[in-house]
Amino acid sequence: MKKAWMRVVAMVAGPALLALGGCVNQGEYDKLYDTNRSLTDANARLQQERDAAQAALDQQRNALSRAEAAAAQLKLENDELRKALENAGISMKEFESRLQGLALGPLDPETDRALADLAAQYPDLIQYDASTGMLRFASDLTFDSGSDAVKPDALNAIDALAKILQTPAASQYDVLIEGHTDSQRISSTTAKRHPTNRHLSVHRSISVLNELSKMGVNPGKMMAAGWGEFIPLVPNTASGNTPANRRVEIYLMKSRHNVGATVNPRTGAPAPVEPDRTTPPARPVDVTK
């Protein structure tokens, strides 16, 4: 067996040894062995680097696919918003014009500082954007799921906001309250009171308006609106359950109306105009609308 193995070695190694001059000593053999081992190790490293590069390329392709999907989703949502506005008789150009007419922008220093301090006092509940004069309340901390009743824990922050809105500096602004939801479907139980996400968003805005009114803010200087799921901050998940999109945004904008001539002597803010209840109406009053 040993002799047969030696014959095989001689047959394989013979030509190489002859090419090298006939006889290879142990030192030269060791050098050849080390060279072969180095080349083998280098080849293994190159294969690892190739595999790592291929994995990185796959990750980049996956990220690109996700980005393209997100862009497509945003385009779809933008198209849906455009259709919703057009169905409501408002073109996108007209909508942008109306937004510009709201005179949103930086507030006076006193009010700006007060709102920034309020947001700092309630960092988990409120975000403040000084560039637009906007406070954003996180809906999950302001309302229970599917509800428009303001949580007791949020009332302290709303009360603090009411005090700011009644200061002489802030009385020059109208208050626009906008509700937003995610795209999660309304449950059959919730639908009894809020048939759609838009209903829920409007009802939540009205609840905030009512709380501010109870706390002394002039109701004639506040407006409630609701966008439902149509203006998300981030793309909604497949299930539609996206907490970041559930919010109430409160904008302060230069007042376009002179609501009432009476001024609250304590705050300096215009008081709401009470309807005339002394003169009988010209026609019988309808019991219902």
C-alpha cells in the first residue's frame, strides 16, 4: 500500500520536480507550501469581502425598494387628498391660496415664549412649531381610542393654554383647531357616534374648543376643523394604526374679525357678543333645524 502511494506521489510530483531542476529540498518545499497557503487564505478573504459587498448591495436595493414604495404611498395619499378637496369643490390651488390667507407665521415674542414654555412643561403631550405658531397635541395622550372626550390628564395643559390665549398679547390672534387621525378603520361601536375618521377628527377639535371656551377663551375667535386621515405626518402602516398621525394641531393666526366690542377688563381680550334676547324674532322659532 505504501509503495503504491509513493508511486502516485512520484507520478504527480515528478513533472513539477523535474521542471524545478530535478530535486527539491525541504526548504523550497516549505516555501511552496507557505505560498500556496497564503494564496488560499487570500482567496478565502476575497470571497468573504465579495459576500459582504453582495449583502450590502442587497440591503441598498431593499432600502431603495422601501423608499420607492413609501414615495408611491405618499403620491397615492396626495392624490386622494386632491380628489377629496375637488369633491368638496376646492381646487388644490385654491386650497393653497386659502392657507396663505390665514397669515400663519411667527408670533409676537411674548406669546411665542409662553407657548414654548408650555410645550417644555408638557414634552410628551405637546410639540411647538415657532415658525407657524402651532401647538401639536398627541391624540393618544389627549383622548382614548375612538373617543372625543378629553382625558383629565390633558385638561391641565389645555387650561394653561387657555390662560395664555386670554393674555393681551395673544388676544390679537384667532385660534384654528385641526383634528387628524390615522387611516385605521372606525369600529362598529365607534361608528355609532363617529361614522368616519373625519367625523372623529372634527369632534375632537370641537371638544378642545369647548374646553378652551369653558376656561374663558372667546368662542367667537376659535374655529374647529377635521382632516381625518388625509394629511398624515408619516406614511400609515398597513393596518393604518399609526400613532404619529393621530393629533390635534392648534394654530394662532392674525385675527381677521372684530368679535365684539366689549373687552374683558381682567384679560384685555374681546368678550363674545351675546345674542339679543330682548327683541322677539320676526318669525316663529323653529323647534329643530
